[in-house]
Amino acid sequence: MIIDRYGRPLKKLRASVTQRCNFRCFFCHREGIFRSGEELSPEDYGFVAEVLSSLGIEEVKLTGGEPLIREDIVEIVKNMSKYMRVSITTNGFFLQRLAKPLYEAGLERVNVSLHGLDEETFRLVTRVNVSPKVILDGIKEALKYMPVKVNVVLLSYNIKFVPKYIELASEMGFSLQFIELLGNDYPQKINPVEVEKVIARRARTYYIRRDMQNRIVYILNNGVKVEFVKPENSSFCMGCTRIRLSHDGRFMPCLRMPIAIDAKEEIKKRDEEGLKEKLMMAVKARSPFVRPERTRPPQSDP
Ligand code: SAM
Ligand code: SF4
């Protein structure tokens, strides 16, 4: 297993498969990738999964842009799931049609973003004329095959829906993930602490996901699981076990750092040793974006 300079094991890959999207969420960080460029092929992703799994990377989360916009997304999942566990984060628009084929290709879990529960709020966030019902229908279909987690970026627009999200989660059987908005220039940004306090009071118990940025998962009295993603703290960064891959074959140590190691040539040439070297270069560049006061990297290389 690969351990970085801060003692953090590398266990997960977060792979963006496209920059394209059918929504235009006003806050979208596009996983820190702001350029187009040729998308890797399903065979390329299979090769990446094979090589990275041999180094102890056990899981991949496919993201984007909108991953389900790719016509060959089922093939990508099929090729990668031979080597590692595969999950997807999606806006849910194409999920009703694709949930079953994705499951058959090896998809184990899905995160569906749903930032509003009425048409007006949904449109304010996504800037497209789509009813949230379309997304809820996709969630319902996916739940027949796999666990679903609903992602909600907490905003002044949607905070009023928190009780309704919990009610729906209980009725339909999904879990919830409330996410702090990244970026300081949005008037719609709210601090998730107050929401978390209310949830914590209603929780029967909680646990911490140590290999997932030390996130807290509360289990409410009705059985619903509610997780908080709050990236503005050092515990989050010290619990990070992931490396990122862009749609055009660049390894990125962190969403919030402008560092990218281009491995496209090695991927295209199926150069296993070259790809491992590029990965290690990215691992060396890994450092916690928000650091605890006294954390210093040791002097020796990993
Ligand atoms: N299109 C897919 C979707 O929306 O789920 C996958 C890509 S999207 C970039 C991945 C996740 O990041 C989504 O849950 C989205 O809501 C979240 N996200 C995007 N921009 C964000 C921001 N500025 N702050 C917090 N979360 C953000
Ligand atoms: Fe960004 Fe996802 Fe919204 Fe598309 S759906 S704009 S990728 S957050």
C-alpha cells in the first residue's frame, strides 16, 4: 500500500470521466478541472484500474461533469469493476434509464445530487428547467439495485427542505449527505454547523469514517443516516485517502491545489511502470490543504 509523507494511505481514486454536463449549477467546482481535452476511453480506464489496484487502491468514484452523459459509461464501469469497487456521483438526470445496466456492469453504489425539492429551488441551483421529480424517479429506480446516497450542497435556498429530505430518506430508503459549499463568494453560502447541531440532537448514535476524511455519520431515530462534508478543517484533510484523475489523464493530488501530473501518454501506451511513476509523483505532491498547526512532513520520501 502507498503511504504519503503525512502518513495517509492511498486507498481511493476519484476519476472525472468528462467535463461535459447537461446542468449548469451556479457553484460547480468541476472537481477542480477547468479545461476540455480528449476523454480517456473505457479501455484506458480499465488499464488504470488494473495498475492502481495492484498498488492497493481498492475503490473508484466516477464523477465529472456529468458521468452519465458519456455514451460508454456502462463500459467504463464494466472495465473498472474487474479490479476495484466502483461508485458514481451523478446529477441523476439519466439514472432511471441507466441504473439497471450500470448495476449489471458492476456498479455498487451511487450518490445522487439533489439540491432542491421544488421546481423553483431546483432551477435556481441547476439553471435548467427540470423537475426534481425526474431525479427522484431515478433514485427510486437505482434503489432497486444498490444503496443510494443523496448529496445536498447546503444553501440559503434549500435549508428549509432539511426536514423534508429526512422524511423522504426514511420513506424511500436512501441516506443523506449534507455538503458545505466550497467557495467564499456566494451569498447563498451557509454554515452547516447549525444544521448539524439539530441533526446531532436527533441522532441515536454516530460514527466517524476514518478513511473518508473523518466524516461524521449520524444515525437518526428513524434509521436514516446523515453525513456531513465539511472540508474547511484539518481533520478532513488528514483523513484524505484519495488521489484524483482527470478525464484527460492527469493525476491531481487535491481538488483545491493547482497541481496536475500528466499521465496520458503512459495510459495510452499501456506503460505500467511509467504510470506507476507518474502516480508516485502525484503522491509526493500530496499535502493536506488545511493543516493541523503542528503537522510537518517527515524528511524522508515515501
Ligand atoms: N454532475 C455530478 C453531480 O452533480 O453529482 C458529478 C460531478 S459534481 C462536480 C460532484 C459533487 O460535487 C456534486 O455532489 C456537487 O453537488 C458537488 N459540488 C459541485 N460544486 C460544489 C461546490 N462549489 N461546493 C460543494 N460541492 C460542490
Ligand atoms: Fe457541476 Fe454536477 Fe451541477 Fe453538472 S450537475 S453543473 S457537474 S455540480
